[in-house]
Amino acid sequence: MKPIPRLFKVRIARGITFVLIAIAIVGSLMPPQQIEQLTFSLSDKLIHGLYYATLTFFWLLSTKRITIQKRIQVGLSVFFLGLTLEIMQDVLPIQRHMDVLDVFANSVGIGIAIGTARFLEIR
């Protein structure tokens, strides 16, 4: 069986990354009544950590070559995406408020993904 080319894997990961970003944006800016219907019984902070770990991991996979600089760039990009969405929750009239602990949970997830990618030596 012929192995899957690296470029094909990068394209799949990039597509998944774009979908995850779209879900993060829509999910973060939905009114709280709609979010309560979609969420399950896990802790909100655990959901944030797992989601941002998954987003960061796929974003790293979607790069052609993972260097230390790329890990930092991806980590900061995902962090600022989450921070921007939290600020927008506070600013927009959607009956949601910024939570610093959500930003912290996002950061923990980002760190876990970067550490896992480094441990697995994903390039």
C-alpha cells in the first residue's frame, strides 16, 4: 500500500483547521441560550482546554514544516483568536461576558498541543 503524501495530509489538516476556527467563532458569539442546548455535561473550562488543544494541534499539522518559530507563531495566533473572541463576547450585545478563566483554559490547551506535537516530533 502506497503511503499518503505529506502535502495531502497538510491539506486535510488545513481544511480541518478552518472548520475548527469557524466553529470557534460561531460558538463563541452565539447567545447563551443556544449554547446551553449544544453543550454537554463537561466543565466549560475543560471544553475550552480540549477545543483549543485540538485547534492548535491541527493548525500545527497544517503547516508544511514545524519549527520552533512556527510553534510560537501558531500558539500566539490561536491565543489571540481566543482572546479576541472573549473580548467580543463582552462588547457585542449577545448577553455573554468575557471570562479570564476561559482565556487561561485556552492557554493550557494551546500549551498541551504544542507540547504534544513536540513530544511526537511532528514535522
